[in-house]
Amino acid sequence: MANITAADVNKLRTATGAGMMDCKKALVEAEGDFDKAIEILRKKGQKVAANRSDRESTEGAAIAVINADNTAGVAITLNCETDFVGKNESFVKLATDLANQALNFATKEELLASDFNGITVAEKLIEQTGVIGEKIEIGAFERLEGAFVGSYVHAGKIATLVSLSANVEGAEEAAKNVAMQAAAMNPIALNEAGVDAAIIEKEIEIAKEQLRAEGKPEAMLDNISKGKIQRFYKDNTLVNQDYIKDGSMSVAAYIKSVDGNLTITGFQRVALG
């Protein structure tokens, strides 16, 4: 039987994040073989992942990361089952590390297949499922590029990205303020053009039914429902919403107040739950 020292156990714990007793058991089973012990722990993670595959993972951490020149950003959620785990320092660090790695990729699938300290990200998530005992997975993955990209994260639960048409003086604060708007107001699109036609058709029909119930004549329905659609755009598209820090202006008007030629070119929002 191999002589398992406290230093051996600590080395394995540092490498995998697994608990002290799990590390000791793995080393005993592996007869002191470090690599074999890591494989044993990973197989344990695979078993836990299989057993918990049908669990809901609606807690976790939402992270936004921007590259050095503010021309690209990613927002991801690393999901788990309980708020307790989601607030754990090592879990949040893992989420942040994965978000930083995500900057190099266009899709979640590319990220999952990428190398993370000698194993793939997908394998790392399975490993951590075994360590933590909860289903761990990357939920949302959104990437945004532009002349200037900023971000905002609300309480670790919502992460937003906003792109502007130019890197002008005040762009950083403006992008953060608009990203905060997107986090708080959850717009469905950037502007009117981004709203799906099927949604508008449904809203028009709902408006007409409400007007009929109020006794409005059929001849008036089209004109009145058009007004209601304009209200829908105002409430649900980012540039048309009232700016949360100054309700006297729209978000588009706020951006123009920063620079007359500045526009919002895109946004992304990810959230837990």
C-alpha cells in the first residue's frame, strides 16, 4: 500500500478543487499514482453529472468580460443548482476564468471544446460537478463586437453588453449606463427593426380585441392599434425606452447628448433563472 502524505493530498486538492477526503480516497485507490487519482475523481464527476442531468440549474453567476481595446465582449452564465454554490468564491472565480477564455471564441460550443489547463472546458465542468455535487453547466453565451463595447453586471445575476458606433469621449460611461438600462428594463430588441413581425402581429390582434371589448367601432381599430404599437416599441425596444436615469429623454436621446453622432449598434443580455 502506497504511503499517502498530507502533501500528496493537498497537491491533488489544489489541482482539482476536490475535498480533502475525496482526494485521499482517490490517492489510496490509485495507490499513490497522481494522474490515476485525477482520473478517478473525473470519473466520479461523470457519475454525479449523469445522476443530476435532469436537475434544474437556475442559480450561479453571470459574468461580462471586455477585451483590452473595448472592441469585443462576452457575457456568460455559469449555472448551478443552489444560490449557496453560486455565491461561493471559487465558483465565481471559475465563472470569471471561463468568461475570460470565452473572449477567444465565437460560440459556446467552441468554448466547451477548448483547452482549460490540460482538459477541455466541458471536462472541467464535469469535474466540478463531481467536486461540488451539483449540476454545473454554461447556460447562456453571448458575444458582441463594435467600435466600443461596454458592460454591466447586476448582483452577479444579470450581465449585459452594449456596443456603440464610435469610441468617443464619454463612451465608457455611456455604454455602462445603457448596459445598466438593458439589465433593468430587459428590452426585447434594439429598435423597431429588431422586433419579430410575428410579435407585432400578435400585439396588434391583442390591441384590437381590447378595443372591441371597449366598444370601439371597427373602422377605428387600425388607427388606434397603430398608436398602441408605438407604445409597445417605446416600452420594449432599447433605444426608444425612457432613460432610467432621466425619464425626460429616451435612451437614444441620452446617447446623442454624449455625442451628436453617437448611436447604439447592439446589445446582449444574459440572466439566471
